[in-house]
Amino acid sequence: MRTRGAIIRQAPGTYEIADLELDEPRRGELTVKMVAAGLCHSDDHIATGDHAVGSYPICGGHEGAGVVVQVGPETSGWSEGDHVVFSFLAACGRCRWCAKGLQNLCDRGAAIMTGSRPDDPASFRLSLDGAPVAQTCGLSTFSEYTTVSVDSAVKVDKDLPLDKLCLLGCGVGTGWGAAVNSAAVYPGQTVIVQGVGGIGINAVQGAAHAGAARIIAVDPVPFKRESALRFGATHAVADMAEATEIARSFTDGQGADAAIVTVGVTTGEHIAQAFAAIRKAGTCVVTGLGAMTDVGIPISPMELVLYQKRLQGSLFGASAPTADIPWMIELYTSGKLKLDELVTATYKLDDIAQGFTDMHEGRNLRGIVVF
């Protein structure tokens, strides 16, 4: 079928709308009519070239939700009309990592940015004028229709708002899980969240849900600091130096129990600041991304060893999407997780460039494309 999607022809570049051809679903695949897609900084990293991809052009988008319009042959358990939320990381359910409950580390992740079908590197679901178009994370949610693996889809109730649930496929799970899973925040703790955009604001929510007594949000943008206070932060400041002093004032000079780095373009210096802000045996969680070519974190090995600090990477908030997306839906429907309030602005597909401009200028917690 024909579809319209936002593509990047080369990096650095900008998203432009193109008329694309979309494959019908094969066995184990679904064709989905998109309802909404989130604008995540990771999609911008593709445009800037910070993240290398397998091939260009590539159709962007990895956070989204929609309605199944066609089911591949011999694909049981799915029907036309099913509502789905995508997980930007597929979970096969069979590899070593899925078997251990670490679905975010599924072996399918090795093919996340190749752009082709994971089991057939020569096969692409999208094309432009007969030439292959890569799919971001095997999804390409910046397309009116998309064909995906069932391993990337989580079925949800039809009476729930897909334009809010779409955020569960990346931003909410990544931030929430960074606090709840990776930092293992528990009641009474002091937590710093460095960067309160689309990921960090959910780290604030997660830390609050876990019972942290003090949550110090750090962001240079006043709007984001004000928003953080509405999502559970107890303090909101513009820089890490002030956040560190506040944490020490509550911990007899020791520092925060955990610091979570969710800066949109993360550098080694950001990580070093967060590492310096935590106490002995504290945890520094890093979920923000920067350029793939950047290496080096200026921290002291002596401090790492003698203070027994922990530096923890966090992919998708260490989530298991087939379990955690339904769980977060329960939290949302019971009023314990804010989703509606995360959506700062909505855009049409043709206005996607404006959405990324607004993200760069700090106007949004999360902008979404509504189809």
C-alpha cells in the first residue's frame, strides 16, 4: 500500500515528508494504521548524525500506537481492529535475556538500526521509488501506516486513548524505569534527576512513586523546572552544583542516594557531575544519549573504588515491555501515572519539523504527531 512518512535522506539532515510504498505483512507481522507518535530526542539524534544507522533514507519514529488493519499469514493471536502500543525494543521471548526477564536486552536489539527485517537483511518493509527505506527500530512510527513484527507490539484495550498510551513505548518506560528499576529508589531517599525533558520528567514520576523523600530536578529551562514540581519533584534548580548542595544538606554532607542522567545530548561531563553528587555506595544511572563517537567520563577511579559508588547504564529503564506496558496502563487508569499532562503539544505529520524545533527550544515535555 501507499503511505506518507517522514524520512531523513542523509545525516545531518531534516525530516521531510515522502510518499512511500509499504509491504504487506508476512508471517509474524502486522500492518498498523498509526494514531499517534511521540517526538523523542533519539529521533533527533538520527537527524544530527549522533546515531549511526544502517542505511539512508530512513523513516523515523520509534514511539507510537495504532490500530491493526492487516495481520500476516499464520500469525495467531491477532485480529484486524486490535489496538497496539509499540515497544521500541522488540522482545522475542526466547533468547537468554528474555528468558531471564531482561526483555530490554533481547538479542533482537542487535538489528535495531539496520532498517531491514531482522531475519532478512536484504528485505525492507518500506521503499521510495523502488529503493529501500530503512525503518527506525523496525517501526517507523512517523508514517501513516507501518508494518511491524508482533515482537514489537503490545495489545491494549480498545477503550483507552492511544494518543496518550503511545508514550509508553519509550519515554515513560525509560524514565520511570531508570528510577524504579535501575536506581532502585526506595522510600525516604534523596534523588537528583539531571535533565527533565521527555525522559527525565518520568524519572521524577518514578522516583515519587517509589517514595523518595526529596527529588531534586535539574534543568536550565524554567518551564521544565516548573513542570517537574507538578510531577513530584520537591526542588527544581538550574544547575548540578546547586542540586548537589541541596542533596548534601539533607544527607549530612554525603550526597544523593541516586542521580539519574537524562540529558537530551549527554556528555561525559554530565555523567561526572552526577557521579560526584552521590553518596558512598550511591548509584549514578545514565540513560541519556550523546554522539556515538564520544568516549571518556572524567571520574576518579579512586572515588569509584574507595566510595564504592555504582555507575549504571539503563536501556529503556531496564523494562520488560510485555509486562511493564500493561502495568503502566494500570497505573495510568488508577491515577498513579500521569500521561495526559506529558503531552505539551500536538502536530500533524506535515508539521513534524516544527515539533523538533519546539523540542530544541525547550517548549515541550513531549510533543506528539497525531494522524
